Amino acid sequence: MSFTPEVDWPVFGYSWRQRNYDRGARVSKRDVRKVMVWAASCIGLLSSLSARAWVYPEHRELALSAVQQLDADRRVIFDQLWRSARIGNEQRLCEQGADQTQELTPSCIDWAALSAIAGDHSCSSQEMMETARSSPWVLSVADVAAQLKVDLARLPVTAEPDMSGRAPNVLSDAQRRLAGQSVRAQRINALRTADIRLQRADTQYATRAGYNNAHFLLARPSPNVRPIDYASLTLRPGSELNAIGVYAWFHLSALQKASRLRSGALDSDQRIELMRSALADEAFALHFLQDTFAAGHIAGSWGDASQRQGTHDFYNQSGLEVFTWSGGGNSVVLMGDAHMRAEDARIASASVKASLEQVLDVVSGRVSEAVFATLADAPLQPDAFNVCSARNFPSREPGQRVRQADLPLLESTLIATAVPSLGPGLGAMPRFRSEVGPFVGLAGSIDGRAIDGGFIRGQSGTGAIVGLDLSVRAGFGLDGVMGEAGDGLVYASLGFRTDSPSSNQFRDVTGNTLSGNLSAAVPARTGVALRLRMPYYLVPGDLLLASPLYLVQPQAFADMAVTAGNGGLLGLQSGWATPVGRFQFVLGRELGITFYGLSGDDQLLAPGVQSSDFGRVVNFKSTSYDLPILEYRPYRAFSTNQSSSVLFQFYAAADVPRGGAVRFPAGAPPVHLQTVWSLGLRLIFDWRYYY
């Protein structure tokens, strides 16, 4: 990537020529958040898209590898800097800056872990360092990450069965697919457990990265974009935040602090503070440099919220062939979060090492004053630029702007990064969607339920009813916004339902058994069916009741909603993946109500007043309430804007009657009816069209 400067507009204060490109219809993560805020104000739900690149243990592993590859002289300098940075925080900051022996339940934070805390668990270098030094929860985060590392290490990273061709025979193909789904399920469940624990430890974990595109590469606007043109898009003040630009911002801050360290005009306290700050700025920068080697962040950087999330997830799991700005015909295949292989670590850690070496060389004087001039007034504190709240790059302070002589250092690290995919238009890479956004749909179901007795008191025989339901739905898809185990789905549906007569029959006092619909303990009926589904934090409906909280404490409400969408406060409602489908405990998330008899009274038989009477014909209406308890989804398919799935629901229902007036014989006293309780199993076909 050549950074030869041109004129007419500033990049970090230096003049480069601006190129005007139509970058297509890009939806930033802040726009996504606005959509979700709208959803929260309407239906009591706010969630956040999870679009991180590498997971915590992968970020730390890349930094560990980079330090381990340093030559002896640079390693001595690194260790000296870290020893000084630890002063005053020896209990919290590990003795070794790159602790290879650290296992489960770490008792301290090493320098390598700082790049994992950056971005995902802090919003600036300054906040990252304070979090590492004094946060009460950061060791819990490190503990979760250590366990996740162990869990992921057991799982191979291979191509999806659909991308590996067919096996020689049907049986072999089925076995291979089952094995692939088993590994995928284990990975989803490991991430599910980690996400729940991370959210409990760091309550802003899910929402922190949801404001902008800081973790993504900007898409190229056309195939003939030169490196200088792409640099102008990523680095100039006013540009949308992106991974290359954020890396360059904090790496420059680290280099400037390193240059001041070699000046010698510092007292001991200032020198310690500056060493700590230089290492902090570099660690924060490296998080975003590492992000540029994650496949989903190379390909998934444009489109609406659903496309960005879906494309990000697909390429992270499936891999992506990329070329680098260095040119040549050689390409590499990169994976993404929770799928890092040894090859990915080797490629990414080489650039991480090169970047860290620059800082160490400036400190030691190996990089001369002519190559990187000393900035005598470089700030003593870590850089406070907040990458979570900013959407665009500001201008740096006049004395801290990039100088022409600094450009070769930036070029030497960025030259090895991937050339990002094209933006909207011809030649754009295939996009994929996740189930995020507004939708309309159709759902058809068939169910069978076992009932205990009937509406008439004293009717004790058990029976069964079969029902059919056809409904239209509208809602907001937030399935798996924090991970595939999550469920933030919100919808309402309106439909028509018909039930068969129950298999148990009315018996009169003489013991005679009648037949036909009228004589069933529960007759055949039709009704209007309503259904509502939304997640909850602790008790059903609490997000709706708590929605006014957003007006006074939006972050608190956002934390509640994210927790709700990821399984609730108790974590009981997250999906559990298996090789044969997904199970989820859903009690309280969904309520179905069916109004029977709206078009006219239903009728049933009740015993006569006298023992010799044949019976009474009773008019009644009823309202049935059903609550799904457990859900199983064996099949799900998703195209660019449509989804289809098959679900099984185990549910409980209560059919509450009202009325009881006697139609025949005239003048007979009314009948007191009772609620009919039932348990059932429902098969649902769910189709949605997303906008």
C-alpha cells in the first residue's frame, strides 16, 4: 500500500487529494442502533448486533505470538517497558507481558490480553488501561476467555459439508454432515455459554461495539482504486470509522509517545507513565489491526443491518480468499471469529509483530530521528479517543498530526493487510442475510393436544383434539443478534383456527353414550387466533412495562434488552444447538389466544336437570390461552430476503368458557361450565419475508 502524499485535503492533518466515490447505501451500526431504538420505543425491545472479529482468546493469542517472535534485543526492550508499566499495579498486571503459562482462572492481566480488552470491553486506550488496572470485572472476563479457549481448541476448523462436495455414497454423506453439524453445535454452545457469562461480567459487552464500523474494513468503491485512494477513504478526518483508520490513529499515538521516551527529558514518574501509555496505545491499535485479518470484516462491511450481520457470519465461518495490498498473484484464505486456524494466526501475527517492533525501535533509537522525529510534547496519558461513541474521525491536535516522514512506517504494516471486497455494484461479493429487520410472513400449524375431561363439571374422561391454524405475521426479526443461540424475535400474528371434536364423549346419567359433534365433551369449533412473541428479562412482558426507562436511562434499558434477547437474566431461554436441530426453553416468550364462537355460539350437551331427562343443549363461547414451553427447530433455511423453518412446540393450554345458557329445553336453568386444561404438541411451518 503506497502512501505517497498528494494535495488538497488533510489526512490526520496532512494534505492528500480527496476522491469522490459513491459508496452505495451503507447502513452504519449507529443507524442499526436507531432502528433498534425505534423498535424498543414501540415494542419494548432494544438489542445490538454482534459483529466482533476474533474472540477474546484469539486476540490474545495473536499478541502472544507476536511477542514470542521478537528477536532477543527487542524482547529485552519490551520486557523493560512492561516492568515499568506494572509499577503500582503489580497484583493486577502480570509479571510477564506475554504469559504463555496462563491457564484457567487467571489471576492477572498481561499485555497480550490488552488487545483483547480493547474495542470489545473498552472504547479507548485510556479506558482499556483503567479497566485492566482497576475494573472489578475484568478478571471474570479473562476467566471466561480462558475457558472459551479450551472449548474451541477441541473443535476442528473445516469447510462446511455443503462446500466440500458429495461423499461417495448416501450413508457416507449423511455421516459427514452429521459430524459437521455436531462440531458446529459444539461451537455454538461454547460461544453461547461464553456470551452469557461475558454479558453478566461486563454489562456493556453486547452494546459497546454496536455504534459504528470501527471493527470493519471499508469496502472499495470500484475495482481500480489505488492504495493511495483507499487510504484517503480510511484515514482522512471526517471519514467513517473503520479498522484501518482506528489502527493508524492509535499506532501513531504509540509511536509519538515512544519518540518522547527516547528524548530523556523526563522525570521517573513521567517516564513510567509514558511507558505505560505507549504500550496501552499500541495494544489498543493492534486489536483493530487484528480485525483486518478476519474474513467477515473484510467482506461484511456494507449493506443493511441484516446483510452486514449475515455476510459477516457467513465468511467468518466459511472463509474468504484474499489478496494483499503488496500485490502479486499469491492469495491466502482467512477465517474469522471463533474459527482461527494456525495459518490465520501466522499471517495476522506477522503484521502485529511488525507494528510492535516499530514502537520498540523508536524507543530504542533503532528508528532514527530522521525516520520518525521526536514529539517532545506527546501526551503522557493513553489516548482517550472514544471509538464507540464517534462515528467519524476528528482532526488530531495540530502537534500530533501525521507528518510526511511518518508515512513509511504506517505503510510497512498496512501493506500486508487484505484488499477489501468491492462495495455495491457489479463484481460485489455475494451477500448473505441474518434474520434481522422487519418482516411479514405466513405460518401454518397442525397440533394435537390431550385434554382432561370437558366443559361440564363431572366430566372426567380424558380425550384428544386435533387443530389446524393458518395466520399472517408481522414483526421484527432479531434472531441471534448476539450469537446463534440468542433469540430476540418479536412478532404479532392474526389467523383462523379450526378444531376437531374431542375424542371423549358426553355420557348422560343413565350411562348411554351419544355420538356426533354435539355429544363430544369439547365440540368441533372455529375461532380467531392471535399470537404475540417477545423476549423478557426476568418475567414475561417486563421489557414492555420497562420501556419508559429508555427515556431516562437508555443504557440501562439497552442492557436489559440485550440480556433478554440472549436468554434472559437467568440464561434459561438461550437456544441449545445439537447435531439434529436447536432446542429452546420458551415459557413466557410466547402467548397464543383463540376466541371461539365469535361468529355465533358453540353448542354442547349437558346432563338434564332430572335424572330421567335426556340432557340440555347449551350455548357457550370460550377463549383459549396457550403457552409454548419447549421449542425444537430441526430445519431452517434463509435466502437473501426470505426464511422458512419447521418447528415443534410442546405447550400447555387453558380453554376458559363463558355463557352456559340452555338453548333446549326452553326454561331450563343455565349450566355452570369449567375450564379445560390440556397439553399438546404443535408442528409449525413458518415463512417470513424480510424488508
